[in-house]
Amino acid sequence: MSKQRKKSQTILSYCGDKEDQNIQPEEDNKAKAPTSKDSKKNMNQSQALGELKRDFEKQVREVEEKLRVTQENQEKQVNSLLKETQKNTEENNTLKNSLTQTAKEVQKANEEKNVLKSKIGQMEKEVQKITEENTSLKIRIEQLVASDFMRNQDTVKQIQKNEKLANNVKYLIGKTTDLKNRSRRENLKITGLSESHDQKKSLDIIFQEIIKENCPDILEPEGKIEIERIHQSPPERDPQRKTPRNIVAKFQSSQVKEKILQAARKKQFKYCGNTIRITQDLAASTLRDHRAWNIIFRRAKETGLQPRITYPAKLSIILQGEKWSFSEIEDFQAFLMKRLELNRKFDFQIQDSSGT
């Protein structure tokens, strides 16, 4: 602003000097007593100089105004630049801080990366070790599986062998039981005869008296029954046993034996006022199988199914005129499950017989 003013003053000073120079010759001319023509000429020059001065002053004012506007604009631009500079400085400081923070973060990330890289290296070693162990375990498992497979095959073979042996044993036991029963086919068993019977009489004579008392029509024409042998079982009495020993009689004629057995099934035999029972002589295992049917047998008899225990230990019944035979209690239960009305009559008894 000061430079512009100095420049304006310099221009005005120059114009003033020019004017003075023009005025001084005029005064000289006056001194020389100018003519009217010269006076008019001088007047025109003065007017021209005045207009020139006014134009110049106008231009100077315009220049000064432009300079002022330019200066204001420059000042605004300077202020704007200063603000932008300050803003840029602040942004630079912020950016610098951000860069510093980023650098720290990058350094920290690099450190973490190095740590992670170290851990990854350690993990790779552990993974390799685990892989080797897994490979070793896999080989071991395959060996164990192969060994287990062989053992399973051996076990299956052994189970099959055991099952075969069990079946053979069962078959042999059944065969042995059957042979025992067949060897007793001509035998009858008398139970309930007191141990204090007439010691003077033989068992043969006592049995003949039992037949005469209970079923005399079976006696042969000679008035007696031919018995091959008769004895007490077991031979020696057990002092701890409270019940009397059984008596086993073997007959020479199977027909006579069957007649006595049929008569014993129809009525109770008595001897000297005591009730005795006469049944088929069977092996102990067959008797156990017979006893397993006892509860069902009694209930079937009460229901009117005409039950019978047939050889070796089968239950036979007659239902609605049709004959049914069962070897196992489970078979009879399955039969009842299909006949709900009949099942209700046997349910409780079957549970008891199953637990027996």
C-alpha cells in the first residue's frame, strides 16, 4: 500500500513540475508583453494541461482503486493462504501423528508377525510331530484291527464250535434222558407209602394188596400181577428227609402197567386208609419239565381244555374240538396272545409258572 502511494506522489510531482515549467515561460512571455495571439495560445495550452491533469488524476485514482482492490484481494488471498497453510499445518501435524501411530502399529504388527511366525514354525513342528504320531497310530490301529479281525474270526469260530458242542450236549442229554425214560418204560412209581408199613410183608405183597384194594379187575386169573422187580428209591433212607421214599415197580407186561396207570388217573388209590399216588417212572429232568407245566395244567383243567402231559414233557389241550400241542411254555403264551378272552383266564397263572 505504501509503495502505491509513493508511486502516486511521484507522478503528481512530475505533473506539477511540468506545470511550473509551462507557467514560467508564460510569465516570461508576460514580461515580454505578449500579444493577443500569444495570449490566446497560452490559454489553450493551460486548458489542455488542466484537462490532461484531470485525466491523469482520474487515471491515478483508477489505478489507486485497482491497486486498493488488488491489495484487498491479495490480502484476502494471503489470509486464505495463511488459513489454508495453518489448516495444512494442522493436517500435516495430524497426518504426522497418524503416521507416527501407524509406524508404531506397523512396528507392533511386525513384532506380532514375527511372534506369530515363530509360533507358526513351532506349530508346524508340532503338526509334523502329530502327523508322524498319527501315522504311527494309524499303522498300529490297522495292525490291531487286523489282529482284532483275526481274533473275531477265531471267536466266531469258537462260538460256532461252542454252539455246536452245546447242541451236541443238548442232543446227548436229550438222548440220555430218552434212554433213561425208555429203560423205565415198564416202571411205575408209588409215592406216599409210609415208611412204617408192615415190615413183615415184602414190597411185592404190599403192591399186590394195593391193586386188590383199588382195581381188582386188573388182576390176572391167578389173582396176582407179575412184577419183575420192586424196590425203594433211594435204597437207603435219609434221616433228614421227612417224606417217605418212593417205591419203583417194574412190570413184565406193559399192558398191565398201562391199565394200572389209567386206573390211578381216574381215582385216588388208598392203602390202609392212606392216600398214595401211582405215576409213570420218569427221569428227574423229565419230571422237572413236567412240573413247569403244573400251574398252567391246573388252570387249563379248570377251564375245561382237557389238558394232558404227553411224553416227554408236552402239554396238549383240546380247544373247540381241535387238539393243540406245546413243547415250551413260550409257545403256549404266544398261542394265548392271539386269543384275548382265553389269555385273560391264564395271564396270572402264566406269570407264576414263568417265575417257577
